[in-house]
Amino acid sequence: MNAIGSTAITILEFILAFGALVLLHELGHFFAARLSKIEVEEFGLGYPPKMFRLFRAGGTDFTINWIPFGGFCRMKGENGEVSEPGSFLAARPSRRLLTLLGGPLTNLLVGMLIISFLFTRIGSPDPSSVMVAAVTDETPAAAAGILPGDLIQSVNNVQITSMDALSKVISSHLGQEVEIVLLREGVALTIKVTPRAEWPEKQGPLGITIMNPSQKVSFIQALPRAFIATLDQGYQLLMVPVRLISGQIAPSEARMVSVKGIYDIYAQVQTLDKQEAVENPAMAGLNTLYFFAIISIALGFTNLLPIPALDGGRILFLLPELFFKKKIPPALEGKVHMIFYALLLTLMVLLVINDIVNPVIIPK
């Protein structure tokens, strides 16, 4: 197959997979609305304009639309000002909250289930154990004899129970000699090393790459670990602005991307998958699955952000009614959502342009 044909297939695969995540989001809203006794007037595959109606069931038109990407769930009175029986506005606040949460929670659940499956294939990281994954040449770690595969037990008698714990204790002893206890093939070793106060970009004080070693688990065992991993992804997302302001990460590492940027990353992950499949066929497709798990989780948490026009923004407007029985006028809420929707569309256009001019390149 020539390069053009291969690229076309990659683009089609991405559209179908990413569109499926968006569709699952809308299905979450659909089933939550039905559970909450809110009428759904139309559930569409793709985006308008409408191509044709597939069928009508339970008072809902199921349609096929011309823009073949994702889907939508149009509830009765969703954006109206009059509370009609069976409409979104007529439902109790708790039911509206459930309906708004349905989409993001579905994305989070899908991401968690994919990660659970991956844990059964490649093992689940043990967050309480820290292993050296790689050692850069001509660094303090290399000079001290630290090797890939070493488990870091303690630093200056401080037990290392997480990667954050290691980072904190090393950061507090820059330029000072520390004593590290390692476990190498079951044998405890003690070494002395001096973390650098200054170091080349992406090397760190010691010059090592660390990771949590993996353990083989069943699907049932993987579920709670995947749940924790999903929550951690949300935490990492929320901490990006904090780390950016504090200088812990560079602006390039906190870059916002459009759908085009997500595709660029996907194409590179696909290339990596093919390379790894040659060496180990059992690993084929796992990087791509993990990529879409992270995207699904990101969609879930992003939609929960308290920004008007997103599900989280609509929940924000619902809170006064939930807690204080004070309803914000629907007309005012609608105008705010419309303004932010226009701003988000403008931001998306700018991000697409930026991703075209400066394509996203993931580090090797």
C-alpha cells in the first residue's frame, strides 16, 4: 500500500475511533435522560444537517446526519425557557444533574475499562514501588553504578513508597551526597551519589528515568487499580496550570491541542505500535488502546470543568437550585452558554491553525 493510501486509512480509523468516544458520551446523556424520565426528541449519528431518519422508538427519532463524526442527544426543552411536561427544564434538579453527568461519566468508565484490560495484558503498575527504567550516560547515577531494573528502597533512611516521594527527597538534597539503598535481583545494595543542582533538559538531578514496576493481575483485580489510574489522570489534568505557573513544566508540555493535534499524536502512536509489533506481536495495538483510554478520560474530565457550554458549566448553573432552591433564569443561562460556545469554537479554530503550523511531535 502506498503512503497516501496508508495515511487515508489512518485518518479514517482515527475519525471512527474518536467519533465513537464522542458517540458514547452522547449515549451516556441519552440513557441518563431516559432514566430520569426526560424525553429525548432526537438521537443522531453524526452531526446535522440531517440525512434521513432511521426509525422512531420511545418518542425518539434516531437519525443519520451528514457530518460523519460522533453524535448528539437532543432533549425536549433542553435550551428552552418554558418547562413543558417531560422536558429537561421540568425535571427535578437531581434528575437534570444525573443527565448532565451521564456523558462525562460514560467517557470515564470507558477509559477505566480499557485501562483495566491493558493491565491484564501488560500488568498493573505498583504505585508503592519505584524502579529505575533507564540511566543516562555521564550522569551521577551512571557514575554511581545505578542500573536499569534497580528498585529504589530508601534515600538517607527515608523509605521510598512512590515516585513523588523519591522526587521530593532528591530535590531537597541537590548538591549534597545521599545514601541510596537499592534492591538488585533480590540483593540489597547501598550506594552514595550526589544529585546535581543543575542538569541538561529532560535529565533530572540523577540522570535516571523511573517507573512503577508492573504486576500481573486479573480483570477483577485490575478494576480498582484502573479506577485509581483514572482519578490520577484527572488530578494530572487539574495540576497542569499549577505546574505551569510554578515552572515545574515548560509551556510546550502544557500545550492545548485541537482534534488535528490529537490526530498527529495518534499517527505517531500508530507508528510506535507497528514498530513494537515487529519485536513483540503480543504488544500489537496496545499503545493505541492506551491512547484512546487517555483521550476518553480527558474528554470526561474536560467536560466536567465548570466552563459554560460544557456539561460542567451547565452543572455550575444548576448548583444554586440544588442547594438553595434558587433557579437561575433559563434565558440568562442560555445566553451565557451561547457566548462561551462561540468562544470555544473560536479557540478551536485557533488551535487547529496552530496544530497545522506547528504539528505536535511526541518525545521519543
